[in-house]
Amino acid sequence: MKSETALYKSLACEQQTVRKAKVDARAFRPLYEKYYKPVFLFLLHRTGDKELTADLTSQVFLKALAGLHKYEFRGVPFSSWLYRIAVNECNSFFRKNKAVRLVVLEDHHADRVYEEMFGESSEEDLKRMLPYILEKLKPSELHVIELRYLEGRPFKEVAEILNISETHAKVKTYRILDKMKKLFIRK
């Protein structure tokens, strides 16, 4: 992981690029090139459809460029703002199309959730039941779990993406984990 100084320098450089892009849209290109693939993968994990993901990703960057004047630096990477736009685009798509939302779940994701919920106990039951448990969550709850555990984002970034305080992100996460634990125990 980057040292705090390196992270600060990286954020400062990125903010300089954002300031330039606010004045000249051509300066947005380095941000687009840096974040296209991560945003694409972020959305692909939610849609499971490459063509749809490409369309949604294009919309994210169009909206980001059009709304760049509204962007304010809040101590997290520019990508957090892009991910917030991506979450909104994805939610809008699923709402408009009444489509079924996809959750890509791998064993190491289940490990992280299980460790947070139960500590050192057996993981196999949770791995088997996690898809059922995730299916029972509200879309907004599922977003929190995906951001925090499936993507490994820090609480500060989760908060920025969801446009809530860091404290609220933590509280929300642990309430959802408690709900998941209750669902797990009932089965």
C-alpha cells in the first residue's frame, strides 16, 4: 500500500489535473485513461454484460465531464466521485429496466465478509449460504457490502461514493453485517 506521503502527492497531482480539466475539457483525457478500466470493471461486476457495461461506462464519463465544475476535492481519490456517478447510473438502469442485479462473488470475498461477521469460525457454511443472504439485502445494503468487502474500499471512500459521512458508512456497514449474521443464523 502507498505510504501516506506518496498518496498525498498522488492526490495533489490528480487534483491539479482536475483543475486543468475544469478549464479545458481536453485535460480530462488523463483522468479518463486512468479510470476507464476500473470504472468499467466496477460496473461489469454489477451487470455481468460487457455491452451494457460499455454503455454505462460511457455515460459515467460523459456525466463526469459535464458535471466536472461541481466536483469538489474531499481528501479521497477522484475515482470516488466517478464511482458515485457509476453507482447512480447502474441503479438508474436497474430501476428503469426492472432488471435483476448481478453480484459477482468469489471465495476470497466470502472470506472477508465471514471474517468480519464471525472471526475464526468455519467459513464453508457461509460460502454456501452467502448468495442466499446477499439476495435478501436491499440494493442499497448490497452496494455497501460490495464496496467495502468485495472491492476492499476503505470506509472513507465508501462514504464518498455513497455521499454520506464516514461514520455513517461504518454504522451502516455494521448494521448490514448484523442483519446478514441474523439471516445466516436463521438458516
